[in-house]
Amino acid sequence: MTLPAAIDSVGAGCAHVLTTPDPTPKLMAARAVARAWRLGRLAYRFDMAMPDRPARPHAPQLLPPNRMPKRGRMGSERARIAMLHALAHIEFVAIDLAFDLIGRFGGEFPAAFTDEWMRVGAEEAMHFALLDRRLRQMGSHYGALPAHDGLWEAAEDTARDVFARLAIVPMVLEARALDITPGTVARFEAVGDLTSARMLRRIMQDEIRHVGAGTNWFGWATNRAGVNPVEAYQKLVKRHFRGSLKPPFNDSARRQAGLTEEFYTALAS
């Protein structure tokens, strides 16, 4: 995909991704913007305001979390499709989260911040494409089932504070995926769906790096501000995250991402 000539800056590129509603054009826009940045075709300017909410397709229907249908047991194909659809929605929203982070806060950081989160955004687009392709192989597609909007609600709550955004989105919500994915992989394997299991294992390796990006840049920002990163993280989670962090934790994967136990064990329920 070639970007329109008017998209000549980082800010304009990020806004382009966020204002593209439909899944295939959005993932193509994400890849094109990341590639244009990598090739030096986007000026290092943050000259566009990010929208309060990204453009969204007509489907899936977005419901409150407590109104989401139960998925049922993984032995049924219907339940596996529901699980993959939920994961596809998370990755779809994660595309916007990465580009919103760059466009909204990138000017407060060195260019390496934009480098890293452009890569994250392109990888989230790839993850979404993998999951949607798997859904189609199983006779479904993204948008066929309802989804909830909890991830973007967290983005709205942290739209004015990069410390809070990094603490809540990569270091709480995405870190949670590191905790639950191994069990999800095991359930797919137990019912013989090795294709989905391999795909989720591959995605998780990227997600360790994504949580690591959040942890590293949170450390950079707190160091620049002269505050203790662990104490700052715990205060921000108590302020912005509803509920407590729930064990069991995948301490090994979190440690690979730089999110060591001192950050989260005191917050566990």
C-alpha cells in the first residue's frame, strides 16, 4: 500500500491509521506507515491531533464486558472460534494503541521510541491478519461475533498521561496476555487444534517484546523525571486500573520483558 502524498509526517501517519475504520485497510495502513518511517519517508513531526476514539468498522458489535456471551468449553469448534475472535479483537485494537501512543506522546521521547512502537504497530497488524486468516479457515471471520471495548477504555483514561498509558496498557493489560496465553495454548493442543496453538505461541514471543518496550520506556521516562519506577507504577495502577492484578503470573515471561516481580506482587489480589 502506498500512502497518500499528504501523509508526510509521523503525526499524519499515525492519524491515518487511527481514522481508517475497516480491518484490512487499517492493517495495510499500519504496515505502510511503519515502512515509510523505516525508509525515512516521514518527517519527525507530531503535527496532527490524535482522535479521542479511532474509527471503527460496523462489526463487531461492541458490548460491555459483563454482557459478552460465554464461550463454552474448548472442545467445541464454536468455543475455539469465539476465543480466536476475542484475541483478534485485542490485536485489532492494539494496532490503534501503538499508533496512538506514537502520535500522542512520541514528541516527548527520542526517535528510538517511534522506531520501537512503529515496529510494535506493524507486528500487531500481522497478528491480527494471522488470527483473521485462522478464523476464515474455520468458517468464520472477524466481526462475526460481538467484542468488548475495555482496551480502548484504558486508552481513553490515560490519554493525557504517558506514564499512566505505559503502566496500564503494556505493563498491565498486555502483560496479562503473557500470563494466560500458555494455558490457552495448552487447551488448543488438548483438543488437537495444533495450528491455532502454534500461531498463539508465535504471537506470544512478539508480545514479550511489546511488554518489554512498555517497561523499558516507562523506566526511561521515570528515570528522566527522577522518580522510582516501581513506586510510580504501583501508584498509577492503583489510580487507573479497576480491580487488582490477578495471579498466577507468568513470572518467567514477565522477567524476559523486564517486568520483574517487585513491580506487581504487592498489587496482587
